[in-house]
Amino acid sequence: MRSPLRSLLLASAVFAAPLAVPMVALGVGMTPDLAHAAVPETKRIAIVDLQRVLMETTQGKDSKKDLEKAVAKSSAKLERKAADLQKQYEDLQAKATMLSESELMRRQQDLMVAEQELQELYAGAQEDLAKKEGLLMEKIYKNASAIVQSMAAEEGVQIVLVRSELTVLYANPQLDITNKVIVAYDKKFK
């Protein structure tokens, strides 16, 4: 039979063990030298607004224009098909009293199939445009990332953060190297 004291000690050890690992990781209970030795001191930090890089570089602006042209072309094609389908519906309504019931049902089914095909074309066009946009943005992001890494190495910057409302709540404007990145990007990728 276990003593109540032994059970209490065992229970406290079981519940305290998971807390010991995070405390050690945070440096609690360590000598000051050991707690700070694991993390080097950061001296230079920079901020880059990648959204601005994507939208303000020449390549980004050109990509945006290309996407807008593709959207306009796709939209025009889909609008023509939708207008044609609407005209077919209107024609069918006008002739509905003159057609036999079986002919009316057949034409209605044909129009429903055409409408479904139009919806599939619309979904496919959206998917194609999203892929195209993703590939263009990925290319610009990779190029910008390489420029940022090079610039950071040249200027002795240890950490470069992406400026975003979700990641950086405040940063001194002097830390922002976005304009330098845009200029360097446009020089390298014309």
C-alpha cells in the first residue's frame, strides 16, 4: 500500500516534468552565462514590404498588366457565351407555346447542359488565372528573396523581416529597405 505522501510526490513529479523542459529552454534556472550563450546578440535588423516589391517593381507592374489583360480576355469570352445562352433562353420562352412538350423538355435540357458547361468554363478560367498569378508572384518573390539575401550580406544585416500587419506590428521606418530592394530588383531584372 502506498503512503499518501509518496502518491503526492509521484503525482507532482509527473505533472512538473513537462514544465521543466520549457523552463530549461527559456534559460530559467541556468546561470546568466549559459542562458545568453545559446542566442547570439542581434545587431542589425531590416524590414521589407514584399507586397510593395510585388506591385512596384517593373516586372511586378508588367505582370499585373498581363494578368489584367488575361482577365479581360477571359471575361469577354465568358460574357459572350453568357449573353448567347441568355438569348437562347429568351428564344425558347418565346417559342414555348409552339413546341411540343417533348421538344420543349429537350431544348430545356440542352440549355441546362450549356449553362453547366459555362459554369465549368468560368471555374476553369478562374483556376487558370489563379495559377498564372501564383507562378508570376512566386517568380518575383524568389528574385526579391535573392536580392534581399545579397543586400543583407553586403550591409551586415542579420535578420530581415517581412513587413505585414500580421507579423510586424511596429518597426522604425529607418529599418525599411523596401525602396532599396525595388531599385536593385529593377536593375537586375529588367
